[in-house]
Amino acid sequence: MKKIGIIGAMEVEIEDILNELDSYYIRKHAGLNYYVGNINGIEVIVLSCGIGKVNAAIYTQILIDQYSIDLIINTGIAGALTEEVNHLSLVISKQLTYYDVKKLQMINCFPNQEFFKADKNLIDLATRVSRDNKLEYHVGTIVTGESFISDTKTKKELNQKFNALCVEMEGAAIAHVAFVNNIPFVVIRCISDLANEATNDDYKKFEKSAASKAANLVRDLIYQL
């Protein structure tokens, strides 16, 4: 039986998934709760890792070491980097990278990857579930960094440099750890804002609904595994 790790950065990004657990118990590692339960007979370990790349990397490695998971799904919200991606659009990762680490460093230093590619089977399943549920979705590159992007100039620069659909603060770190541990992964994000000057207001307006929409896709994906 598969064992699935589900990671959000914030509690709002995992609370709908916790509500889906048939039953669960809590274990604490390095100060954070890991919720161990099941959905549709599949064992899942759910956690909120905290914001940023370091938190994401720490708690993803603990997840792998402590629970011998078979795959990882990162769920949450993100800022749009292209006009085709709108508020509450879903983005399914094809690949991820850091926008605040130099390309040469990514390529020349271990693990010698500019991009971390999501698992094709998980991408295909997520797209099929989205299509069956008549959801607006996009598949492409997601970029990760330590800044909350809220200006049009930076947004355009990131899109031009990486041809990325959205930006967030944890996905590439989770993908990085999954890659070096040979664990299949996919990142599913829903757009809370457009990474422009209206971001702060948009974020407040769409945070909960975007987090729920991403979590619901993750739930439906698990039912198809």
C-alpha cells in the first residue's frame, strides 16, 4: 500500500486535507506536528512545514526519514507570473527551480540540476482529475525563492527568465529533497494573487479559497491512486 506525504507551508493549506482524514494521530518532529492517518484506505502523513526554503527542506527530509513515504505532494497557494494564469487557477508542476540561486551554481554543484522535474505519472493523474472535474489548470514551471513577490517589474523579469507560470516560497526545496532521495513528487498550487502591486489585497481576499481549491485537487488525486 502506498504511503503519501502531503506538505503545505501554512495551516490554511492543509486544514481541508486534515478534515478528510478518516482518523489520525500526531507525532512531533523538530517542533512541528506530523498528522498520520488515512484517506480512502491510503496512509497519508500531512504537515505544515512553515514558510521558506529552509523550513521546507528540513521537514521534507524528516518526512522521508521517519515515514518511508512513496511519494510527495506539495499543496498550497502561489502568485501568478503570466497573463494566462488568473486568480484561483490551478498550477501543476512540470519542473521547479530557485529564482534566487544562480544557474551556474545549480548546474555545477550537487545535485547538478537546474530544474527538478515532477513525476510524469503524478502530473498525468493531476491533469486528468482536473479535466474530469472541469477545473481550470495549467502545467508548467514553478519558481521558488525567499521573497513575497508584489511588483510588476520583478514579476515580468521572473517570467521572462524562467518562462514560469507562478512563484512561491517552498516548492523547489521540497522538489530538491525529493530528487536527492529518489522520491516521486508533484507540486499543486492555486493562484491567490497576481504577484503585482495589488498582491497584498488579493492575498487576503483569495488565500483561503485558493488553499482549499489546491487541497481539494490533492484529495481527489489521492482517491484515484
